[in-house]
Amino acid sequence: MNPDPLWSMITYLFNILGMLICLGGLSLAHYSRHLWPGRIIAGAGFLLAASPTLYGLVAG
């Protein structure tokens, strides 16, 4: 079985989930009371969304 379609599907999944987590973190960071937890969640979402691209740069 060729893994390319599966890899493409996983890439889209990571991108969409990462963007949603990042937007949730940025929305949480909008309130001054939850500034740092929101920034940490937004950063984690960004890393999740960028992980397929970063993996391709490092492994390829």
C-alpha cells in the first residue's frame, strides 16, 4: 500500500486541529487573566499544525 494518501490525510488533520487549538489559545489569551495559559496553548497548536512541515524539513 502506498503511504502517500494516508500521509496527506494525516497532514490535513494535524493542520486543522492545530489551527483550531491555536485559535482557542489566542481567544483565551485575549483575556488578561488567562494570558500565559492561552499563549502556551496557542504555541502548542501552532507546533501541532506545523509538525508535518517541520518533519518533512528535518527527515527529508
